[in-house]
Amino acid sequence: MVLNSESGKLAVFQGKHIRKINHEGEWWFSVIDVIETLVGGARPRKYWNDLKKKLLSEGYVEVSEKIGQLKMAAPDGKMRLTDCANTETLFRLIQSVPSPKVEPLKRWLARVGKERIDEIENPELGMERMKALYEKKGYPKEWIDRRTRGIAVRQDLTDEWKNRGLRNSIEFAILTNEIIQGAFDLVVEDYKQVKGLERENLRDHMTDMELILTMLAEATTTKFHRDRDTLGFEPLKKDARDGGAVAGRTRRDIEAQSGKPVVSSGNFRELTPRKPKKLGR
């Protein structure tokens, strides 16, 4: 089962194709296609209408608000409005489908939910699961260690941002761009283009040196926030610019001494020469 594939207009769900579309930065899936895959039968639309009534009776009154009408290619090739749901809403719908085909997925969702609760009580469990996932994907252990450290540095920085007045993801993204641009002379989207990425996480495709310089930039920015007792978006933005610049000067010094650029077009495929292991459940 694959819900969030990175490209194309179809997703694979239990071996069958599900129409999907990227809407406002996230994947949305055809509800009718998912229902037809899970329960079969010749009347998936009627089943979906009955399911909406069932959801309302269960207290899921937001069901109509969570479903979007988006244009997708119909079997006749024409673009037609189709009921769609993002991944979170889709999982909620699946939980209410009374079909034996759905039971394995429901058990998986229950297990994932328990794991998340366990991670809240013991955050080290989450870190260990993350390391295991990277190993299954084929990343070298040394890279995983640096990536893990980078996540901790990033979390420290975002905690500072929250405590110092930042409240929304747009402001977080702007400050992140300031740091990355200062360090690498590229904003995040341009950096991803250099590496040939689309929706993938940029840091998951950085080389060791790129990760180290990113950590330096973010750790320095955190230090500036604390040393300067910075509050508010614009002053924090200046700190981010200054923190990125520190890493940028280091990068240029490395490039001058080595004669090679630090920024690499290499992504996950080049970072992991050995074949990734098959992901288990």
C-alpha cells in the first residue's frame, strides 16, 4: 500500500490505482476510488453516501468540511469534480468502513496510534524508530547519526521560535529560508531543484558536509536568539540571516581550501550506493 507517492496522478492502494492530486501542498485522494478498492461492488457512490450518514451518526460532524471537491480525470477522460480527502481524513473514513478487507489496515492504524502514544511518554522510542526507518531505506549509519543530531538542533531552534513570538508555518518557512540562503546562497526551493527533488525532504538528501553546515547555521541562530534575547518576527529574521551567514563564510572557506563546491546535486540515490532494504510493517 502506498498513499503518498512523490509524482504522477495515481497512487497504489492494495495493488490498485487511486486517483490523486496535489492541492495546496498536500496529496488528496479520490474517495470513490478508495471505497471501490476496499469494499468492491458495483455501487461505490451509494456506499459512500451511506458511509457519510454513518459518520455523522458516529459524531464525525466535520465530514463535509473535510471532503474537498476537486477536478480529476474521469474514465471518459474528462475532468470532473470528485470527492477527495487528504491522508488524515482518508484514514478517518477507512476506520468506519465495515469490511473484512479493511481490518488489516485498521490494525495497522491502531498499532501506529499506540506507537505515537509510547513516543510521547518516551521520546527516545521515536528516535530509535526513525533511525530504523532510515536504515531500512539504505542510509549509512554515519549519515543517520548526523541526521539525528541535525533534527535535535532543528527542534531546539523551532522551540526558541515558538517561545519568542512565532506562531505560524509561513514565518517558520521564511526564517528557514533566511538560514539556508545565508549558508548556501540558495533558498530551499532552489536548493531542491539543484538536487532534482519535488516534495521530498531536502535534508534527507543532503551530503554529510551539507548537513553539518546546516546544523552550524541553525545552532548559531539559536545562540544569537538567546544571547540577544530576541523577540518578534523581524528581529528573529535578522538573527536567522546572521546565523546563516556564519555557516556561509565557513562554506566558502571550505570551498576555497578544497577547490570544490560544497553544494551537491547528489540526492538519496547517490548518497546510498547499496540497494535499500524492503520496508516492513
